[in-house]
Amino acid sequence: MSSQSSSLSVRGHHPGSSRSRRDTTLPPSDIPRDSSPPSEDTQSLILALKRKIEALEDENERLKGNQNPKTKTTKCLGRPIRKVAALFSSINSLVQEYERRCDPDSHAEDDELNDVDTAQLNDVEYEEYEQRLELKRRDFESFRLMCEYVPYIKRKIYSRDVNHAELQADYTSLESGANAVRSEDIHNSAAELADWLNQRSPQPLIDRHSRLGRGFRHDLTGRLLCPIDFDWDDLMIRVEIRAVGRRSVVKDSTVPFFLPFLYHDEAGDVQSPLKGWLQGPLLVKMVVLLFKSASSVGKEIADIEIINESSDDENVSPQPLPGPGASGRSGKRRKSTKKTVSQLWNVTSVSPRMIAYAATLLRFILSDGPAWGADDSFPYESFYNAIVDFFEDVEAGSEDELRNKKLLAWWTRIVYTSGDANGPSSTHPLKDFKNTIKNHRAAQHARRAAKASGAGAVNNSRSTMQSSA
């Protein structure tokens, strides 16, 4: 993520305040001291100066990208947290990990983990050891990303004038804004998903306004949710899955997080589980919807080739993802003139946590489970963490890191470059325009020079002829 994304914060004020217009009344020392009241001309001048200062302040906020600065509250500042930093972790836990690393006395705990002889651990102990390491790494990276998109948090932590109670109140307000965004995304994307899937003419059609009837109860959503080590086409397996319940499916599967909707062909191969994984058409649409707009879904995923992950399939021809024709209602929408999430937060590339966020919400809205946080039939937090760790918990310079960089580059190209003439990364049209003008002027200058040179030669020839005569 670019550090430029810190521009979403409103500099120079505390976002938790009511953000009232500054009192631009001239200080007493600047008011005329004579006993007589200010003249009419003086009063007019003061009012004119106040209006000018207010206009300059509004223009300054507009140039910063804050079209409506008066409504920029602490709650509003927290909106990026769930989408780009941490979907499940509390702000308190992330700050505590940061403070622990800043505390010299906490190194004893790190030394204790580093000194563990993993060869002496049994399977349960080793899994617990790994989870502790991963949690610390993940929480610290979450804190870093949170401060990148919400720099207000770090300013408050460093402030000497803020007590513990004020910090906790700010954290509560920020989390309220972050959770509100997640709820909005679930509500909006659940309806959009119904439109996308209904283009396939399922029976029955999927309700836009309710998730009842989705999940394993419906043949289409059930196929997309069934782990790839189970054959959904087998009638006996479908009957058994519906009979034993959602939780048993996850428990019995050897690859519960390798789900068909994550694959480019919406099927997957249990023998090559990474081939086409995290390249599913629905997942691509979900990322575009959540970070750009509903009107952008479809055009970005046309003619994009999928990456073949396994080492023995280099000669396999890449396959294009479904194009605009599969985008459903979104293809008929009038293009919105509002700024997208990516434009507001200056997001110009796809990150691992953006993919994990979209995948987790997509898994939820495909299901018929109860409200968010109340569905214990699927380990959503572990699913989210698994995708994050897939990208982030790799050795530097390893083949895994190179593979992940290639996959993220594919994502950025498909979401922010392909077919996006007004995207944040599209500098080529302006560059091409300037080159065209430059070349045209150079050619025009060359023609004038050639014409002038030709006219000079003709004049010289005439002069020679006249001298000879």
C-alpha cells in the first residue's frame, strides 16, 4: 500500500471533535481602540475578510480531497480498518502488540519462543507454538496497515495529552465505523451476488433480499461452497451433506478452505490445490465491487488470463475469465460519479488482506448462516487468517514469495489496470496525448524548415541566373 493513503486523514484537527467552523473574528488587539464604534467601512472590511478566510479554508479542504470536512468524525476515520488491515482483531489487541514490541522487558517472551526446541514438541504443542508466532506477526502487520490508513491512531497514541479513557473511547468509535462498513458491504454484496448467480438461470432463482435458501440447500451455492475433496455431483454426497449439517462438512473435509468459488474454473483439483486458487470470477467481482463500484464489475475481468500455479502445467494455455456478459445487473448501471473506496483511500494495488476480506465476505453471503458473528458452522476467522498467511508468512526470496508476487501483480492488473481509463494508475492516456502533440509540432516545424530551405534555394537560383544574364 502506498504511503500516500494517509491523505484520508484530516490534518490539523482532531477527527473526534465536532469540526465546527473556525472562529475567524479578529482578535481584540486588531480592533480599533478608539471609543467610537467601528465605521461602516471597517465592519464591511471585517465581514469581507471573514468570508475570504472561510472560503480559503473550504478550498484547502477540497484540495486535500475532503469534500465535506465537517462530517469527518472519528467513526468515519475508522472505515478502512476492516477492509485493508484486520477483519476480526480489535484495535486494542493490535495496539498492545505494538506496545509490547516497544517495551524492552517484553523481549524475554520473544527469546522464550526463539529458544524453543521444536523437535521436542508434539503435534499439539507445535501447532500452538506456530499459532503464537503467526498471531504476533499478523497483529503487528495489522497495526502497521491500520496506522497507514488511519494515521490518526498513531498520533493519538503518541500524544501526551490523551489519557487511557480517551484512547478507549476513540478505539470504540473507530471500531464502530469499521464494523459499519463491513455490515454495509455484506448487505450490498449479498444482493449483487444474487444478480450474478441468477444470470446462470438456477432453479430456484436466488433471492436478492434474503440469504435464506442459499448455502448447501441450493444446488448452485452448495456447489460453490462444497470443499473440493467432495464430489458435489454425487447425489449421495449432496444428500449426506444436507443431512449432517454445515459444521460437519468442514470437520470431515481434508481441505476445508479450498472451496470451488475461489478457483478460476469454480471446481479446483485436489491433486493441485493451488492451481487457479484465489482467481475465481466471483472473487474478482467481489473485490471490484468492494473497492471500486458495482458499475465496474464485468469490464475489468474481460480477457484476463489466469495464472497456472503448478510446476508441471507451464504449457497449458491460459483461460480467460468471464467477461462483461456475465456481470448481471451491474452491466446495465449508470456509471457513478462518486469517488470509489480506492480513490478515497488512494489504493492503487490489490493487497493480500483485500483478497482475504473479499473471500471471507463472499463465503458468508453464499451461505444461509445466521447473522455475522453468530454463524459457528464455518471458521471464518481462521479462513481469513489462512489467506493472509498464505501471502505474508513466506520466506524472503523463496519460490513461494515469487509465486505470491506474481499472483498479486495479476490481481492489480485485473482490478486497477485492465479497462480502467480513469483508474489511479492510468497515466498512459495523458502521456500518449503529450507525445502526440510533441510529434505533431516537431513534424510541423520540420515542414516549415524544409519549405523555408526550398524557398531559399529557389531565390539563390534566380539570383544566379540574373547575374549570368
